[in-house]
Amino acid sequence: AQKITQTQPGMFVQEKEAVTLDCTYDTSDPSYGLFWYKQPSSGEMIFLIYQGSYDQQNATEGRYSLNFQKARKSANLVISASQLGDSAMYFCAIRGSGAGSYQLTFGKGTKLSVIP
Amino acid sequence: DTAVSQTPKYLVTQMGNDKSIKCEQNLGHDTMYWYKQDSKKFLKIMFSYNNKELIINETVPNRFSPKSPDKAHLNLHINSLELGDSAVYFCASSLSAGQQYFGPGTRLTVT
């Protein structure tokens, strides 16, 4: 079984500043993948970034980077140069292996508000 | 050219009714999913199908019955709707166990 913990229900960040959203995970699978999704107020789920458990380097996608610390079981999302459009819910999710690879287990999410 | 589409987008119905939500993907994926997002925004897997075979069935009441007529479609039928079924239902698809692409969601309100 997989578990994701997001301990920050809400975060505020000033426009143009960087922000880190925390995510810790628990799994007994030897191979797994970590995902971050963004859900704006319009409701759609937008994929942001992916990190495989055996990837040697931390994933980056534009202004998004994933600070992956395998020993600490953490996969924090870093958003650089925040924009007003970044205001949204952010979900961390894990995909296991075997039958567990056919589902995502989500955390409870962090609501990010970007202040002008 | 929508990748994963769901119909309807909104569904308001009374307790006890039966309703269906349809999902279609045009990505050529072989795996499809249903997730439920409750009023606290928590997302939880309900079902996943790979090549039309049920892979995951997560302790969902048997009032919920998924049907996959082909690899591009996964419909969700709900019998005897209850107030607690009110939620947003997301369909998703992937190529095998790869990245999942989500549909726009269906907001179900049971009165």
C-alpha cells in the first residue's frame, strides 16, 4: 500500500518568489513513481512533473522542480518565480509497482495562494 | 481534439435515481481509471481497467458499476444514488502504467 502526506493545507507566497510544497511518501514497493498535479479553481487536473524512484537526477519542468530525497522519502515541489496563475490546489501522488502501478494514491493537497 | 472527455460535466439528480457518466479517450491508451474527489478535495481511485479488464476495484459499493465497451471508453453507472455520492468524478487514461491524463471531471450533486 502507498501513502502520501502533504502537511501544508495552505501556503501563501509573494509573486515572483519561490515556494516549496512538501510531500512525504510511504511505500514498500522497490520501484515507484512520484507525480505532482495542479488543480486550479476551474477544476481540471494538470500534470506538472514526474520523478521515478531510480532516476539519478531531480526532475525539472520549466519553473517546476522536484526535490527528491529518497532516503527521507520526500518529493517536494519547488515553484520558482511564482505567478498569479499558480494559485491553485497542488496534489502529490505516488504510483507503485505490480498491481499498484495501475493507480495513483494522492495526498490531501496544498492550496497555494500567490499574493501580488 | 480533447484527449480525455467526460459527459456530462454537471449532473444533478435525486436520491434513489440511477445515472451514468461516460468517458472517452482518443490517445490510444490501453488503461482507464475512475477517481472520486470528495468535498474536501481528496482524490481516491475507484476502478482501473487495462485492455478492458478490471485491474483495481477499491472497496467501492456495488451500486457503482464500471463498463468498458472498448479500450477507448470507460463508463460509470451508479444505481440508487445516495447523498454521499455527491462528488466530482474524474476519468483518466494512460498507456499501460504510464502517466495518467485526466478528464475535466463530472460534478455529481445528489439532492
